[in-house]
Amino acid sequence: MDAAVEWVDARERLPKDGMPVAAATTGRYPSDDGAEPDDTTSGQDFWLVMPMRFAAHHVDEDGAEHHDCFIDSDRIIRLPYGRPCAEPVTHWAALPTLPGSTVHTLLGEDVRTALRDALG
């Protein structure tokens, strides 16, 4: 299966609230003087793609409110590039839909039917 990816500049347009996305985030790995000799990431700049969810409004566990933010699976909040953030999101792309489907999520009995159809 092939999927075309359209990257969107996070400074120009943001996803819809609640949308799962692939987000390109940039930052710098912390320098660790005690790092293993084969640790090539220590102190290095990075730009990588991670799955995230976009939220127009999000209240963090500590009660802090965030607007127009990207949240990863570890609940780390990242902001669009240009806003104060250690690891901002530069670009985002819509995730592909489930195989043989037009949706990103299925629940309940629909799962078994969709899996049976997709797996043959």
C-alpha cells in the first residue's frame, strides 16, 4: 500500500481539533557528560517525525491551559514553530486511514468486520 503525504507548515495552518497527525518536531538532545561512548544523540540537534494529537484547547495534569498544541503519547505538549517551546512542531501531516477504510479509528464490533475485510 502506498500513501501520499502532504506536509503542512505549522506556522501557516493547523489541524482540526482532536486530529491525529504525524508531526515533525525539532530540538536538541540534552548533553550528557556521562553518556556512553556510542551515544551519538547526546547534545545533537534533531528533527524527527512522531505521532501526535492536535488540541485547540488542552488542560494539562497540573491544571495549565494550552491552546493550539500538539500532544504526544507521553503527554508532552509541543507548540507550533515560532511559539516559545523547546521542541516545536515545524510541520504536520494527516495520518493515513485504516487499511481499506476511510476512518482513523474503529471501535467495538466494527473492528472485527474491518479486520476480516482488510486481512482477507
